[in-house]
Amino acid sequence: MFDPVQLRERIDAVFARAPVIPVITLQRLEDALPLGRALVENGLPVLEVTLRTACALEAIALLARELPKACVGAGTVLSSADLTRVAQAGAAFAISPGATNALYAAGKDCGIPLIPGIATASELMRGLEHGWQRFKFFPAEASGGVAALKGLGGPLPQARFCPTGGIDAARAPTYLALPNVACVGGSWMLPDDALRTRDWARIGQLARAAAGLRG
């Protein structure tokens, strides 16, 4: 049976593990473990692997199996079928850029916590009606950023967010200072040139700095 309180607590446990959730788009499966280790060992144990590449599901399964200290989730979850696939692959959570009634229905039965995306007050109210109180705010900067989240916090204080989209190391602290922001998502610690050259040391340094953004 769907339990909104248990759902909220499970998502809060994910959000509480680090101030930043790296948003990972893997082009090569062989990069999954060294990249995951560079992030986890430098203070970012929550990994969002987006379903944007052919190797994503296999990478989620590999990371979940080989990195016990990581909390491996799936991003860009768009449908109930996606939700089923990522749960079967071993994902500990799923994140969507938006949410439909069908996705909310599937999220009540899939066995792993779904973190739905919202960008407006109406979308947030629909999510609350479905029993959710924890959301991805996306695309954060394009949807009003810090000012929008402050505005939503007045009439809807029960909701908390992981804003994602356009956030970098300079913007993140302002988001993290908001009472309704639990953590932020971003990929600034995964620059394209470092991924291309497999510069795990540089990614580790950027991850360590991101992990220290909240006190």
C-alpha cells in the first residue's frame, strides 16, 4: 500500500547524504566505475545516471553492484516502463524531469522512491495531491531559480526540492541556503574535457569542493 510518509522519509534519506547530486550522462560503460569511485570517494555518494545513453541501464546495475557506498539512482525517467526498467536494474531511486498522472501511479507501486520534476505551482499542487512532498525543481535557472523557490515556499511550505538545471558551483550555495532546498543537482564537477580524457583526479577534486558547499 502506498504510504506518503514512508515515501517522504525515503527521499529525505537520499537528499540528506550530500549537498549535491551529480547528474551523470555516461557515453562509455567502462567509465562508470572509475567515475563513480572518483565521486563517491570525494564526498558525493548519491549518483544520478541519466537514461540518455545506450549504456545507462547497464551502468546503473554495475555501479549498484560494485560500489556499496554509493546510492545509485536513475535520471531522465519519463514513463512507467522506464521506472520498471531502472528498478529492475538496481536503482535506489528515480528522478524525472516532469511528471504525468501515469508516472505518479507507477511511482506508487514500483518499490523505489520516485522524485518527480516540477516547474510551476500548479505542477507542485498536482504532485501534492498525489501524495508527494519531495520534488526535483527543473529546469531550475530557466524556471525562476532562487526567487521562484522562495515564492513557492510561502504558500506550499511542506514541499522540499532538489533544484537542477543551470546550477554551478557559484550558484549552488544560494540555493542550498533556502529552507525548502534539501540538495541540488548538477554536472559542473563533470566537465566534458575531463570526461573525454578520463581525468578522474580532476573530477575528484571538483567533487570534493562540491561536497563541502554546505558547511
